[in-house]
Amino acid sequence: MTVRIGIVGVGSVGTSVAVSVLHSGIANEVLLHDIRTDRTVGEALDLEQGSSFYPTATVRAVAFDNLLDTDAVVLSAGRNGRPGETRLDLLKDNAVVAADLGRRLRGYRGVVVVVSNPVDILTRIVQEASALPKTRVIGTGTMLDTARLRQMLGAMLQLDPRVIHASVVGEHGDSQVVLWNSAHVGGRRLREWDAWDPADEPHIAARVRGAAGEIISRKGVTNHAIGLVTAALLRWLVRGERRILTVSRVQDGAFGLNDVALSLPCIVGANGAEQVIEPDTSPEELEAIRHSAEVLAAAHESVAPPT
Ligand SMILES: NC(=O)c1ccc[n+]([C@@H]2O[C@H](COP(=O)([O-])OP(=O)(O)OC[C@H]3O[C@@H](n4cnc5c(N)ncnc54)[C@H](O)[C@@H]3O)[C@@H](O)[C@H]2O)c1
């Protein structure tokens, strides 16, 4: 079976996604599309010339319509955040691009993975504009924030990040929520871990929340971690592994939330973000998730819904 992955928007993020996808060996064909056509042909040639060093795959720059015959398409088109700007400030410009791409994806048979920011709002805009099932339009959401949290906790506890079961949910942005209450390590609640001090939690949550801003203030973009996150999501999707991931999708009743895209733990299988899980939360965490949904709903309202 030939697996084709499309990437729309081949800038810093799109190229990092392409490199990670090629190394992961899940795709036989990686198809790149960007309005900067010549540059994209250059990126495809550059990536393909490294083909001795990743599992067999071809890389091509294509017209948008060629992407309609792929298994998954990544949307990383649009501009990046500027220093000092929140993700919501990006909304107006990137909403126009997302709505246009969504409309062009009507009838698409694969899974759409939205990466562009603000990712939750754009996930909803793409889902609405494309009229695809809510399960098949996934935002990377707080998968990146969860990875950042696990990396930081792993470094603190001197453990591999993969054995830290702690998640960030809600908005991929300032109103995100760390689920400290249900975090556990080795079958034990994190809060009962030797030497764990709950007084450190606000500081760690702030570091996770500010991680992108710190990187952007130093190098102008974030691209490597999101490239790895997106390639992992694609690998688990295409293989139908049914992992539980904190991805964003338009909600359909979990915690009473509807018509807002945000991240909650979700079973991700071959058909996309198939089943949302309501995690155990403290009353404060549930309140914070509801607040995150309100922030996102208000931001969505603030842009005229593109038709
Ligand atoms: N979700 C996350 O965790 C996460 C992490 C990092 C970056 N991002 C977001 O990813 C997006 C891309 O970031 P970047 O650093 O690669 O930006 P970039 O400017 O380097 O690349 C964006 C690319 O999109 C292209 N583009 C714009 N409009 C297009 C259209 N209509 N069709 C096709 N291509 C189009 C541009 O030509 C450009 O090549 C930004 O919105 C950024 O905020 C998200």
C-alpha cells in the first residue's frame, strides 16, 4: 500500500515536518505545496537528495489538487507569531488562509492535520469550511505542550519523558491547563512522588506556557519539536495505532462542550480523532478547561466567520 502525506505551507515548520516524516519511514510519497512555488521545488530537491539516509520515499512539489489523493494532509501554511504577539493575534491573517484551504479540501478522503496557529481556532475553521467529519480534522493542539511538560518533568525527576504520564489540555496557548491532579509516574500519583513539591506546579506550568515565546524571542520560529510531534501523530494515525493523544478537534459533548475546538485526551486511530476521553480533573481544572473553551469561543467570534 502506498502511503502519501501532503504538506501545505513549506516554511520552517513544513520543512521540519517533512524531515521528520521522511525519517519515520511512514510515507512512500511526500507531496509539498506552497504558494512560493519555486522555493518549494527547491525544498523538494534538497529533501530528495538526502534519500540515501531515510527509508525509501519520494518528495515532490505539487499543485494543490494533487493533495486530494493523499492519506493525510498537514496544514502549516500562514505566517508565524512575532515576538511579543499572542497566538490569538495571528488569528485574523491565518483564518483567511485556513478557510480557503478548508473549502478546497471539501470531499477529501484522508485526515487533515492542522498545525498553523492559533491551531484550535483554525482547526474549527478548517472543519467548518471543509464540511469534513469532526473526527477527520485534527489540530496538533496541546500535543506539543504535553511533550514540553513531560520533557521538563523528566529532566526534574531524572526519568525518560515517556514514563511521565502528565498532560496539558485546553487551548494551545495562554489558557492551557496542566492536569496535575491525574499526573502519575510508575503507577504512583506525581503529587505523591518523593521530593515533589506542589508549590513548584505554577512555575512549571508557566514555563510550558512560555516555551514557544522563549524560543521565538531567541530564534524567531519554533519548528523542530512541532515537526517531531506532527510526524509522530501522522505515524500513529496512518498505522491506526489508537494511541491516546492530547489533540485538538471540534468537541462533540465532552464536558458539555460543543462547537469549540480544543485539546482533550483522544483516541487517535486510522479514522482520526475517534473518541474523546474525559480525564479525571479537580474542580479547579474542570473550571479552567471551561474557561479555555470560553476564551477560544470568544476569539472565534472575533473574526467574521469566513464563508
Ligand atoms: N501548532 C503548533 O504547535 C505550532 C508550532 C510552531 C509553529 N506553528 C505555526 O505554524 C505556522 C507556520 O510557521 P512557519 O514558521 O513555518 O512559517 P513560515 O512563514 O516559515 O512558513 C509558512 C509558509 O506558508 C506558506 N503559505 C502562506 N499562505 C499559503 C497558502 N494559501 N497556501 C500555501 N502556502 C501558503 C508561505 O509561503 C510560507 O512558506 C504558523 O502559523 C506558526 O505559528 C504551530
